[in-house]
Amino acid sequence: MKSTRIAPLWRRRDFRLLWGGHTASIFGDRVTDIALPLLILFQTHSPFDAGLVAAARYIPIILLGLPAGVVADRANRKLLLICCDLGRAAALGVIVALGLAHQIVPLWLLALVVMLLGLGQLGFQSAYWAWLPDITGADQLGSATAALEASDAVSTLAGPAVGGAIIQATGPAIALGADAASYFISAASLACIRAEDTPPQRRSSESSVWVEALAGARYILRTPELRLLKGIGTALYFSTGSIVILLATLATLHLHLPPWQVGLIYGSAGIGGLIGSALAPCTLKLGWRRALAMTLTLATLGSGGLAMTALIASPVVGFFMAFGANLVLDGATALSFIITGTTNTLLTPPDLRGRVNAVSALFASAVRGLGLVATGTLAARGNTLPAFIALALCFAVAAIAAGHSPTPDPSPS
């Protein structure tokens, strides 16, 4: 029975194209994850500046998140996805061009490019997760989400290592070209999808754009399960917003590791992500509240391991501790995102998916931006211990909330 349910997903040409293109862009993103903070740290030696520039990504998401949800529910999602990919490729191309010209990239320009990346991310995610169930069908959504998370894991495993090697050879600015190329590949894959995208019909009662935009927020506030998911997700968003800067600071300013070893530490997250993706089908059967309580507890342990690494002076011991702790942390968070993403989509009506996703992106971006600024401030002098302790506490609180909430636990399968 299991093989007959899984096989149709991979026989669907449109899903393979969607999955393949997105996998390519994720691989490029993982190179940027290491290249961008290292570019800023190499130029300024300031974790605070790195966190501040990285936080700029979330400004357009916070300001335009609600209208973007309306666009994702009303526009041609395929065309919107392609435009977002091409726009992000062009933005990164500016930095690559300066790198090839051996010019220093000013912080204001980096912040502007990062904001454009955030705008593209907002449009892409709002349309992508609204369109995905139409491509896969509700019965295959969990498997599709796990497959995409596995792609993220493989990209996380290989991307930072490749990025570290490219940075070692050419510098971080030119390394961003790998991400720009990946967006072109993603756009080409999307253009080959044959499925027609017919947005849901506009409701006559929702004549105002802002009334439509706020419909997603109203639905979340009225649904106890979604409110709980957003509350629990705060710890996940806080971690994903700050972990890149914290790992770069820990590895370069505290342990003084070379870029290729920094890339391996980032890559350890891919091993954890693959394990998390493989465990997703079994974990989803436990019920999402129980599963999240378990995964968030593991994330607490991973954050605690990174806090212990911040106390280590030896580069050799610190490297292996950071490698193992980041593996556990990302494996737990990857599995948590599969659980929350699948449950969130299945609990949302099809005609509200874009707007609910946009509200989720807005909330996530606000938390990630605050996390970047807060952890950048805590690690301003190169000491990441307070920031990793804060992460561990956030995960511990979220695990308790997931395990003890009286909210009903519908199965997402």
C-alpha cells in the first residue's frame, strides 16, 4: 500500500520539474548562507553589522506580506514564481559584478540587495505553497513536503562545503554567483510545467484589497490549531533567522577556523535534515503535537551543544562539537518544519492558502529579523554563548507548549 501511494508523486512530470527547480535554488541559497555573512565579516569584522544587514531581508516581507498573499491567491502563480526567481538572480548579479571588478561592496548596497532577495522570497513562498497542493494532491502533500525538505538537507550538506571552497578560491562576493545561476535554473524548470494555474474565484463579499489581505490573519486567529502552530513556530523562526550569523561568528571569530571548515559545519545541518526527512512519514503518524514536543526537545539539546562549543578554546575540539551539535539542531528543526508546514496547509481552505502563507511569512520574518538583531547584539564581541543559551530556552518553552496544550490534535495525514 505504501509504494502505491508514494509512486504516483514521482511519476508526475510537473512535480519533478517543480521539485528539481526548487532544489537547484535551495542549493544556491545554501552557498549564499555562508558567503553573505562571511563577506560582511571579512569587510567589517562586526557580527552586529552582519546581523543588521541580514535582517534587512525581512523588511519587505513585513511591509508587503499581506498584499502579497492577495496576489498569490489571485494572480497566475506560475508566472509569479518565475518573476521572483529572475528578480533575485538580477539582484545577486550586482554583487557578483562588483566582486569580479575587485570592488568593495558597500553595506548599503548589500542591504538593498538583501531586501530585494526578501521581496522575491515573499512572492515565491506565498505562491509556491499555495500551488503545491494543486500539483501533488492532498494525499501526497506530506510526501512532497518531506521530499522538498530532503532537498534542503542535501543542499545544506553540499552547498556550504562547495561555497566554502569557492570562497577560499575566489572570495565571497563571486561565490554568490552560484545562487544567481540557481535561480535561472529554477525559472527554466517552472516555465516547462504544463499544469494550468487557475486561481480561486474572487469572493464577491471581499471587495476591498485589505479585507482580502486580512482574511488570512482572521482565519489564523479563529483557528486554535493554527494559533498554536504559530506560537510554537516562534522558536523555529528565531533559530533559522539567527543560526547562520551565530555559526559564522562562532567558527571565524571564536574558533578561528578556515572557510572550508566553516562550510563543513554548515554542511552538517544537511545530514541532520536528511535524517529528519526520512523520519517524517513515521513521525507524522504520532500526531503533530506529540511529534513537535519530541523534535523541539532535540532542538533544545542541539542549541545547548552549540552553547558548550562557545566555551571551547581548541579549534579541533570546537570544530567537532559544532559539527555534531548543528547536525542535531538542524535535524530537529527540519522535521519540525515538515510537521508544521504539512499541518498548516491541510488545515487551510484552498482559496485562503496564499493569504495564510503570506501572514505566516510576515510573522516568521518579524521573528527572524528580531532574532538576527538580538543575537547579533548578544554576540557583538564575538561571544556567542548568551545567544545559544537564548535559543535553547526558546526551544524548551516551545516543547513544553506543544506537549501540554489542550488544543485538539487532528492528524495531518
